[in-house]
Amino acid sequence: MRFCRLAFLPTCLAALLGAGAAQAQFRLAPDWAEKPDAERLSDRYPKLAQGLSLQGKVLLSCRVTIPTGVVQRCSVLEEQPKGLGFGAAALAMTRDFQMRPPLAPGARDPGDEVRIPINFKLPDAPRPPVPDADPARLALARRIVEVLRFDEAATRRVEGDARRMARVPEQGVETATSAAAAEALRGALPEVLPVWREALAGVLASRMSERDLAAAAAFAATPEGRRYFEGMDRLTLKRGPVEAEARRRARAAAREAFCARVSCDRKSSAEDASAALGSGEAPEPIIAWDRRPTPEDLRRAWPLARSMDLNGFAALVCVIGTQGAPEECRTAGESPAGLGVGAAALSLTDRYRLPAARVTGGMVGRRVLVMTAFLDIVALDSGTYRPPAVTPARRALGARLLEVLQRHWTAPAWEEALRRETEAMSVLPPEPQSAAVAALRTGYEAGDRTFRELSADLICSELDEATLRAAIAFETGEGAALRRAMVEADGELDVLGRAMLARLSDVAGARFCRSFDCGPAGLQPSALSSAPSTRTP
């Protein structure tokens, strides 16, 4: 559950969103029964390379096992550029490849070598908006952007990305390479920030009159105005715990409302489990799978774990097929019963694969027990939020300011997230689905109340009473035009943020490639081509 709109203006301006999903493309001659889907390909794109707008090519050589059709003993024949993790990422994908047996007459023997070319591609960068404004309005808008402390917000974001890049080297990437990439990212920001500031000023200037811009700039120049905008900028560093607490309370309220309508502690009876197991050889529990469902697979199959912290467990009895996948599965037990946990587990059986050695070692045709757990791992680490101590008078002023800010939005920030989660509940049986949809709205409304209350406390813990009163007067008067312009330009700012992040990655990649061999000409998409390399990885 998301509760992200605190209406902090610097946060709106610094909406640093991802620059698009990376992908890998394949040219495959063999008849493949299975290969990675777009989501898995995007997840495995090397993060360092993606952060620098760098593309890559890999050629793998693999053997195909009989009778599973699974590719094994893969090696990297070619990798361009080397040392950025493309080879390791391609090898990680091979678990998701499987040939379709039996082979057609005259087709390649599955024991022969199979070569898999993989092209790692980045999407085209979005084009930033080109606002039209006269010089006088632009000059005023620049003053507003400056006092909104956009540079500090952008610098914090980039510094955080650079630290993560340097601290957590990827497989196939040396520590020195990660450190060099991090420095390239830091070094690119001063070049991109002026362009970013000018574009932001252009957005404001194109949507506001000269009179409204002058009023906003005049308020920003006052002591109260400076304290207000500086305080709101500091709040962006503290809103994470508020959002986490709002999500925690929202899920708790949703779970309570849901479990009041349907029983959440129903277990499968011993008779049900015995009937599902049937007679004959007891199924063998399988723990060491070569491949199993991802957390995202589990979330989509049974969304109650993520939306309500409601854990689910299912036991399936299956037969191992010739390709190492569970087949002919049926539910032996589920908890809670009747809420679709067993059906969710059955929908994921194609995500499991046994190691090829176990398949060829006699597991084909054996009955096995497949255990599936639906848990929200993130919720396990959530703690209790402690709001700052504030006086009732300041709390009332903070609540009033937040109310004024939120009036500019026609719908609560969480309505779209609620719609998406409601759609996700369609995988449930009819009765639990209806209960879940009603419970979700209850949870989101509870989370929204929590978010507003804690945000008001957070605001008034940063701002004194004089500043709060001045901010309320500004936001209900001449400042309303600035807030309205920001709301109306929300989509424009989203595109601008993604375009500038793409530009930042381009510049960082060009700086990085001055001392690193980033591959042959034409491999990288950036127009900011680097100088000839002086070092090879």
C-alpha cells in the first residue's frame, strides 16, 4: 500500500523516477519450450550498466540435457563490453531456458551445443517538455526553483545511488569498476543540474502569470518563506517512517476487516489431507529446487499476503515430469482453507524445476510434496513508529496546513494504488474476493488518516508557529497559484524527471567510458559518445 503524497513541493520537483525498463532480446534457432519473460529479463539487466545507460551483447554456449530439455554447462563465448556484468547476467538467465522435446525428425540433437545470442537493450529516453515562456517569467521562476532547494534534493538522490553502486558490486563486476562508475555518476550531476533547473523553471513559467510568479518569489525571499521551504525540504528525509507506519496500520485495518467477514484461521482437516494424499507410496518432500517461484510470482498468485500481511501455506502432491517440473498436481492441504491458497499454489507449479541430476537420477514419475508459502517478507521487519512530541496548538496549525495543501488534489493519492490492488484480487474465489475488496478500502482509509495525522505532526515539528501561520496564509492566498501549477504539471514533471535521469546516466556513462572499454562503436545508444578508451577491463 502506498501513501506518498505529502505535497512537499521540493519532492514534487525532484520526482526522480526510473528511466524505463531495460530488456534483453534473443535470436533463437532451436524450438524453445520456455524462455525468460520480459519481467525477468528486466530484473536481470546489470544494474551498474543500466545506471550508466550502457548496452551489451553476450553469446552463450550451452548443452541441452536429455530428457529435460534444460540448458546446462553454459559458458560465455563473447561478451561486449567485458567487466560490467553482462556475462554473469546472461548466465543467470539460462535457468529459464528449456527446449521442447521430443525433437522433430532431422532436428538438432539436444546433446549438441546450442548458442544463444543475447542483446541487452535500453529503451529510448523520454523527450523532456519544451515550455514556452517569456524572459521575465523565466527569471522569476528561476528564483523560485533556487529557493525550493531542488539541487540539494537531487544531490542526495544521486549520492545515495552512487553509494549503493560502490558498496554492492554485482557479479562479474570488480570493486574498482563499481567505484569508478559511482564517481562518474557523481561527476555527471554538476553538468546536468543547470539543464534540469532551467527545465523546471520553464515548466513553472509556462503555467503561471508574471504576477503569481512574483508573489511566490517575494514570499520565498522572506525569513518565514525561507524557513518554510527549507523545512519542507528537510521533511523529505523523514517521511519514510511515516509512510511505513501508514502502510502498517492500513494493512492491519484491512486484515481485521477482512477476517471479520471470512474466517482467516481455517485449516485443512486431516480427512481432507488424507483424501488428497490418497493411497500408495507417501510423497517425498522436495526442498532443493533448481528453480522456484519468485517473490513477485507469489505476490501475484495470492495477493492477500502483501495487502494484509495474511500468511498462506499450501501443500501439493505432484508427479515429477520428464523435464523436472511438477505435473498432475492436486492440493493436499492449505491454510487458511477456502481463500484460494491451494489454487494459487497450483498456478505456480510451472515455476518449479528439479536439478537435472535428480531428474536423470530416477525422480521422473515419483510422487513429491511441493510446499508453497505466501509471506510478506517486508512486513516482518516493520516496527512501531514514534511520532515527535508537539503542542496541541502547533499540531492544529500543521493539520491546517496539510489540509490546505491537499485541497489541490481532486482525489486522494492512494486511489490509484487501491484500484490496482483491487484488480489484483480477481485471482481469489468470489466470496473472499468480495470481502477483500471491501476490506482494502477500509484499510486505505485508515492508512490515509494515519498518514495525515503523522504528517501534520512531522510538519509542525520542523516549523515554528510563526512560520506555520505564514505558510497557511501563503498557501491559501497568492501561493495557491504555485501549488495549482505544480498539480497541473504533474505529468509534465514526471516526463521531465525521467528525461533528466536518462541524461544524467548518459553523461555518467560517457565519463566512465573515457577510461573503460565500453565496446565497439554503435553498441552504446547515447549521443554523448565517449572519447576513445585508454584501458580494457
